[in-house]
Amino acid sequence: MSALVWTEEKKANEDCSYNHTIAVTPFGRFLLSWKGWKETPYHGIGFDETPWGDAWYDCWDTAEEAKIAAEERYQTMLKKELDKFNNSGNMEVQNGNV
């Protein structure tokens, strides 16, 4: 399964009111943001968007830690979806017959 590819870190702009970076997936995007003007560089770090339509905040100290957590969550969700598909009885697609 492919790894998430993140944009360069960006300052606040029309897309997001905070410093941020984005990883786009076929299911939606991860929008990781933080309050870059605070003394602690990654103060208030969290995901304002995920491919599953929810916000997600935790106790990460850096953007890199949050990116690793996003990658783990993304891989877990992909595996769950593939398992559902594989258990659905749709063997024609699995064997390359559409």
C-alpha cells in the first residue's frame, strides 16, 4: 500500500487559517494544521480534515509525529476496507475477471 505524500508546510492562506500541510488520498485528504505563530512551533497540532470526514486531535509534539500517526491510521483503514471487500464474496474482481 502506498505511503501518504505531504505537501510542503504552508503558512495560513485561503485554504486554512493556520500553518498546514496536506496529504491527498483517493478517499479525501488529511489536513494537518498548527498555530505556527505560538512560541512552541507546533502548538495546537491536529487534523482539521481526514478522508473519513472527521477532525482528529491528539498529543503530538511535532508535525512528523502526527504524519506518522496519520500513515498508521490510513494503512489500518485501507486494510479494513480491503478485508471487507475480500470477505464480500466478490471473487471475480479478485481474480482479475471484471
